[in-house]
Amino acid sequence: MAGELITNAPRRALAVYAHPDDPEVSCGGLLARWAAAGSEVHAVVATRGDKGSADPLTDPTELASRRAREVDAAADVLGLAGVELLGHPDGELAGKTELVEELVGLVRRFRPDVVVGVDPTAVFFGDGYVNHVDHRVVGWATLDAVAPAASSPLYFPGQGPAHQVATLLLSGTLEPDTWADVEGTLDTKVAAMFCHRSQMGDDAGEWLGDFVRQRAAEEGRRAGVRFAEGFRRIRLVPEEVS
Ligand SMILES: [Zn+2]
């Protein structure tokens, strides 16, 4: 497969993810790079992250507020223009047209050239992991919101004037064909991920950087650079390259 590197920075980008730490984990290097290059980058987090704990005594509401603060801190590190928290409970997104409508409203409000999101067709990674249902649901809702709903005025007419997104970049994919060189922003990505302390324990300083560098180096080998993040790219407006 011929891989391509992302070279341009869009005027505006929107990253749509399920859980509070997903944008950093999935595409933090790319978002930081675009923000540093002057792109207006917004993120959407669909859930409250209220079930993101292995401790049965956790208070879900307290966890959700802690995670909202972690989102703000991480967004500052990445240089994002803002993050929209949709506030849905974890694991309860399935079958909601409401989510598609919310995303259509945000796409029409922010008018991004590029939407970065989840590849919902990736269900199994190897033989030991089932992709989280929230990732799959948000991934499908993002596709449904971008193509065709947001660009088509008769869909959700109350959500603002139609907007055509030029490019979709899907992370968490089994079929990457496009890579972002993130050597310059890998430390920023690690710092942003480190803001999500509720998810990684107090010893994260010891392993997080190595873990992220190792994953980015694997993708980098596929892309022919030192460190990369991989995506599946869908060009909805073929003449616009980003
Ligand atoms: Zn997640």
C-alpha cells in the first residue's frame, strides 16, 4: 500500500472522539502540529468518561468532573481552540440520531476543512481486543454527520447552513493509508496524555513516554519517518488536499 504523509495544515479542523482522553491518544501529535501551524482546531468529546475506572467504589459524577478538568488541561497543552463536551454517559450512545444531529450542528458551526475521527469498521485489533462500543458508535455517527448530513441542507435544517467537509481522517484503523509525521510534537502529545491522570495511575511518568514513542515509532516505520500517527483518509472533495 502506498502511504502518504500529511503535509498541509487546514484552516480549521474538528476532532470527534468518544472519551475524554481519546483525542490525545489517537491524534494528539497531529492536532498539536496543526495548532502550532496556525490551524483553528476544535475537539468534540461525546461522553462524560464516567465509567472509566476499575474501582467499583468510584463515584461516576465525581469522575466525570475530574475528567472534564483533565480535558481542559490537555486541550491547553495541545493548543486547541476549544473542546465541546457532549456529556453522554459512557456506553449509552447506541442508536442515537440525537448524536448525529449534535455533530451536524457542530460541523456546521465550526465549518472544518478536515474532520478527524474514529474508523468504526475496526472491531477487532488482533485477537485480544474488542474496540470499545463508544468508539464504534461515535465513529459511525461522525461518518453519518459528515457525509452526507452536514453538507445537505434538508438534513437537520435547524442546525445551521450546510457545510461540506473536504477530508476525513480516521484513526484507530486497520487500513491506514496516510500518516502524520509527529516527531516535532510527540513530547506535546505525551504531556497532553499525562493530563489524564485519572486513567493511568500515579506511575505514568515512568512508562507513558516510552509507550507513546514505541507506538509512534511502529507507525513511523510504515510511513518512512521516525515517529508517526496513522490514518485512513477519505477525500470527500478530491481537489482539496490536506
Ligand atoms: Zn476511548
